[in-house]
Amino acid sequence: MTDPLDSDEQVRVGVLSLHNSKETKAILNAVDDLGHEGIWLRRENTAVSIEDGDVAIEPEVDIVANRLLLSNTEEPAELLGLATTFERIRPMLNEPAAVLTAVHKFATASTLANWNIKVPDALLALSNDRLNQGRQRFGEVGVYKSAIGTHGGGTWKVDLTDPVNPKVGNRQAFLQDLIERDEAKHRDLRVYVVDGQVIGAMYRYAPEGEWRTNVALGGEVLDATDDMPEEARETALYAAEVMDLDYVGVDLIEGDDGWFVLEMNPTAGFRGLHRATGRSPAPYIAKLAIEQVGGEVDDSRVEELSATLDDSRPDGMPRVETGPAGERPTIGYIEEVVVSGTSGSTQAFAKSDTGATRTSIDTSLAAEIGAGPIKSMTRVKSGSVKSGKARPVVDLVIGIGGTQHTVTASVEDRSHMDYPLLLGRDILQHYQVDVTRRTDEGGPDDADREEEYLE
């Protein structure tokens, strides 16, 4: 561990983040604007060395702010190990043990319930029989969630007169009570907490045809910082303390018996909050990191910076060497994948189509795996039909070579086509496509190229 700095020394704040995050950029820029040095710890510039018993970090930092995304990676244990490595060497904000609990939604609920914080009733079971034995207690409609997920992905409102599976793909899933006080205008409350202080809060309203309120799904936001109920404020602060998180977005919903915590998001986005409240958490996180190791910060400057959200390229971002195709794995023109819904999984052949924005699934296959319920409608251009056709969209989990992707897919009748699944750019962006490779042993080449746009 490093020794505390003299108060007049410049603090080197490392932000551990392997993805191109606007929030990471904002934190690094805030550190710089507060007179210290922000350093982005990425694949391109980071190493840990042990030599003759001495441990060193490259580049050298005094404290680490953990912004690793565990919720949408297929190797969370690898990232947890990486965060733990840094945490054992330098002070860290949002330590890995606390983040692990937070990203696992049922672990979060169990922890909060043990501390007498209200959470919706829920059931996690490892066997199909046990989960379905208990589903009647949630009524005819409930919430079905994968234990790890983000931006509303892996969350379904389901008809519980039909059975569900204890897993979606290879991820554990559970049932949860659906809390809705106003079915016509579904909303929840996001409270952003840094170091035991509410930085801002916003009501999030579900878009038309949707019941989830996530900003990433198009939810509308409204400032709630000054007028949210005191019970909600105190619940959010207590939950952040119980979960031992230095910064976190706390999602709450109002039920007939008061305010319930839905989820805790240690890597919550800043943009929706800033749009609603005019306040950014970035300078407060920067201030906490700097002061944690003895640095000094001008509080009035923190307040001033919170009114902006500077997510421009920070000085502490390493130069990225551009290669021919990076580290992306290769996918074939035709691939055998595993597709999962709320009631089952199956293997199917899928065609890769870089011209399609969105993945699509055949109606009968969607019914077989329990894809749905329908979230909304999208309009799709296909062939010579200029005006497009309206199609329902549903959440799917698609596994390719051990990697799982949660996507919002359109549903259509593909019975006249050769492949029940079409992989769009929502999945293909993670791969290189080799058009000469196919896993169906030279099957037919269906001409079902489609291009999709959202109204």
C-alpha cells in the first residue's frame, strides 16, 4: 500500500475501466479539473509486476476507482480477480466484494432484507420443480430476472400461469413480485449516492408500450432531488451503507407499504441523471478518491463542476494502437447457437447479416423457448416494401461459443426461410464475420437480407 500523501501533493487517481465509458471520462476529467491527475487504467497501458518481492503498478497511481462492468461481461470472475489484485495493492473505491454482491440482484435483495430494508418478495430456486412449485404465490403476473443483467436486459414481466426455468442460458434466474401502483404510468426512482450523500435523484418513466423504466430503453426522466419522499431518501442512503458502496445508483419503487429497493447499480450511468437534475456525480467521486489518500479539493469547485458533464477525451486516456480487427473473435456466416427464453433453451442455426440492425427470430421458435412477453413494436424494411412492416420485439439470450448476449429481437414468421434466427449488428458488433465459414455443412443460402430501423 502507498503511504498517505501530503495535503499539497497531486493525487494520481486511477480509474479501472476496460470499456469506452462516458462516465469514466467524466470522472477522469473531474480529477484533472480539481488540480490532480486522472489516469485511465485500460488494457493498453496497465500492468502489475512482482519482482524480488516488490509489487508495482504500471502506470503508478495512488488510489483506484473501480468502474469495471461485471453485469454485461461473460467472464465476471476474471474481472473480479483483476479488481481484487488492485484492491490488495492500492486503496480502492467500490471494492470488488461489495460490487459482486451488488451486481447479483438476488444477493442484493437478500443482503438488504437481512438489514430490514424493504425489497419485493422473490424466489430463487436451483431446480425447475422448486421454482414452479412456488410461482403461484406471485399471482398471475410476476417479474422474471436473470440474477446478473444491465440496462433492463434479462428482465421480463411474465404470465405465471405458464412454467418458467431456473436459468436463462447459463445464468441463474429468479421470480420477483411485480409492484405497480399506477399501471397507466409506470415509474421508479433512481437515487445516486456518493460517500453517504445524495447527489441527485430522478423519477424514471417507462416509454410507451414498455414497463421497464431504464434510460437505456428510452425511459423519460424528471428531477426528484428536492421533492422525493424522506422515506425514499433515507432508504437509499441506508442501502448504500449496508452494501458498503462508495458510489451507487439505488433504484426504488413505491408500493402500497412504502418504498422498496429494486436494485443497486455500482456502475450506474450519469447522463440520465444529469439531464434530469443538472448534476453530475463525477466530481464528487473524484473528490472522494482524492481526499481518501490525503489530497485536497476545493469544495466550491466540486459544486461548480457538477453542473456540467464533461465526457470528452481525458488527458489520462492512453493512445490506442489500432490493429486490423482488434481482439474480436470470428463468427461464421452460418452458426449453431443456443437461444434461450423464460421457459426453455434450444440449439438452432443462425445466419449472420451485417445489414440487419436487429436480431430476429422465427415466431414458432420464439414460442418454443418462451420468448417474451412482447415489449413493443418496431418497423422493419424488407425487400421492396418501402413503408416497412410492424413487428413485435422481445428479449432473447443467445449463446455463441460459450458467450451469451441478451438482445431485443424482432419476431416474424421465418417458416419460408432456411434459418429460424438472423443475427444482426446488435450481436455481430462483437465479432468478425467470415462469410466462407458455416456450421450447417453447406446448407442453402437463403436470401432473407433485411435492414431495420426504429420509428
